[in-house]
Amino acid sequence: MTLIVGLTGGIASGKSTISSYYQSLNIPIIDADIESRLAVEKGEPAYLKIASHFGKGVLHSDGTLNRQKLGEIIFSNEEERRVLNSIVHPDVRRRMDEKQKKAVESGEKVVILDIPLLFENKLNHTVDRTILVYVDQDTQITRLMKRNDLSYEQALKRINAQMPLQEKLALADEVINNNGSMEESIQQANRILKKWNVSPR
């Protein structure tokens, strides 16, 4: 039996670091962000729908998607964000399902689905267990401003576009508190695998 785990966190919570660590243990990771980037590549069905709905303003001169321009629209307009999600999410789900099926068929002990909007999109019901990578909001804002070169207001707008981490805390099976050092986070990540009896070591 393969254990399907949903890994999530808020924007700039350090989820990718935990995901990379699990990948280094040879645990299959199916990353929703990577799949959504592939789904909107030039010529893909989702790309064509986005170009049709949002217009040429969200495209670079070479026709590829201008993610920054699209981001500016969807992070300030909830209705447009919903439209984008309804275009992209079904394609991403299909891509992830195909990869998950292959991993299960090959007899993997555990498969991790790295999904930023796991709880927002109620995808926690499609996995066996959930892990939340948590940081306090001040840390989140500081990291996001630095990482994406955003103002305080821009960072806060992006954070507020997601379900508050406090709400996610109540929904998660396990929590990795990522306010401390990398070593502390890795210890927590290992403890969860051990507890679930799927530690690859």
C-alpha cells in the first residue's frame, strides 16, 4: 500500500526546501507548481484559454506567458483568480494523477504531492495524510519581500490571497515549524516519516 501525502504551506513558508529534502531521500515528489508551469507552456490547451480570456497583455513578445503580468491581475482581482484556477487546475490535476498512478504501480512506499493550495482547493480529501510547513506571518512577509522583490503591501496582498496559515494548522495531520534552523526543520521532517512508518532510512 502506497501512502499518499499532501505537503503544503503558505507562500514563502519554506515548503520547497522541505520538498527538496524529501526528494533527496528518493521519495517521489509530484510538484503542483512544476505541473502548472508545464500546463501553461505555449501551445498547451490551458495556455490557449488564458490567452483568449486575459488577452495579449499577459504574453511576452515571443508569445510565452508573462507570469508577472498575470500575477498582478489575479492577486488584485478575486474573480480573475477564480477564472485562472478553473482553467489551470483541471490540467494540473490530470498531470499529477498520471504521475501518482505510475508511482503507485511501481510499488513506492510513500508518494508526496507538493500542493500549495491543498486546503484551499479541498484536495486534502484526495490524500491519506497532510503535512503543513508553517512560519509566522512576520517571517512569511520578510521572506516574500526579499525573494520576490516586493513591497510590504504587495507581499501582504499575496499572503492574504491564500487561506491563513492559522486555519491550515487546524486542518493538517502534521506540522513542520519552519521558523527555526534548517536542521530543526529536517529533524521534524524525519520524525513524521518515522511516525508514519515510511522512513526510507
